[in-house]
Amino acid sequence: MTALLLLCSLLVIVSAVTCYQIAKKRGRRPVFWGVMGALFGPLAIPFAFLLHHKRQKNNVST
């Protein structure tokens, strides 16, 4: 029973960190996606991969 709890906890932590890193790389809200990874576990990872890269505005002043 303790091993199962440890495995589930590890899976939640890995999912949260993975979602956080994906969102950060794509310019999205990493904390939000980290929480989603913690709440939904590995189910959140495919949705994080579906995020589009955020376009950055060119703020060039002349």
C-alpha cells in the first residue's frame, strides 16, 4: 500500500514538472500548467503539448 502511494505521488510530481516545463518552453503560463499537471496527473501532459507557441510582439522603436 505504501509503495502504491509513493508511486502515485511520484507520478503527480513528474506530471506537474513536465507540464510546467512544456508551458515555459512555449511561452505560456507555467505555474497554471504545473498545477494542472498536479491535479490531473499524466492526463494533462497531452493538453500541454497541444499548446501553441505564444507569438512575441516586436517592440522596435525608432
